[in-house]
Amino acid sequence: MNMLRININILNNLKRLPLLAIGVIFLFPSLANAQDLGGFFFESFDSDIGVKEDGSFVVEEKINGTFLEERHGLFRNIPIEYETNNGFTQTIQVKIANVMLDGAPVPYEVYRDRPYQVIKIGDPQETIIGPFEYT
């Protein structure tokens, strides 16, 4: 089972759960827009979110799809900046534990592109085509 493991610490405050839910909701339009690029499509996106006693979250994501042409991998944009009710910007911290492709570790890079943390997934020296499962 492949899972993209993300440890999100939101200042040890469970009241931030709605922010994460909003972030996940906004993720789906970006996935749909990626399909318009051609060359690949997504079949499913599953997310398992666990809340720890300290208020942090552990999120496991599974993305299944098919590359119709040779690709190095995917970009995964995670929203990390949110505007609070009082007009301030709240930034959450995201730690990537591992990234897998079809059950095996795959190279990845992490960088920030405000207001997102971007995970560039895939080996720059290899391309893949056909079905995939990123975790």
C-alpha cells in the first residue's frame, strides 16, 4: 500500500481541523485542472487523516491514475497558508515522511511556492508510462 505521509502540526490546536478540510476541498479542482493538460488522468484520490493527541495530523494519500505518455512524475501542491477570521495569515507546517510509486520509494523534492508546499515527485533520469499509484 503506497501512502504519501504528511505530518501536519497546527500549533497543537484541534480548532484548525476546518482549515485542513478546506485545503483538501480546494485540492480537487487543481487535480481536475491537471487532467486538462493531457497525457495523464487520475482514477482515484484517497486520503486518510488521523488526528493525534497533540493536535497534529497524519495524512496518508493515495493517487491512482495512468500516464498516457512518458512522464517523470507528478507535482503535488499542498495549501499551507490560510487567512484567519481576523485577517491574519496562518501557515501550517508540513513534513513529508516518504513518497512511494507502486510500493517502492521514489525520488522527490520539496519546495515552497506561496501559498503552497510543492512536492516534485519522480526521477528526473527516468520516465514512466501506464498505470501508477503514488503514495
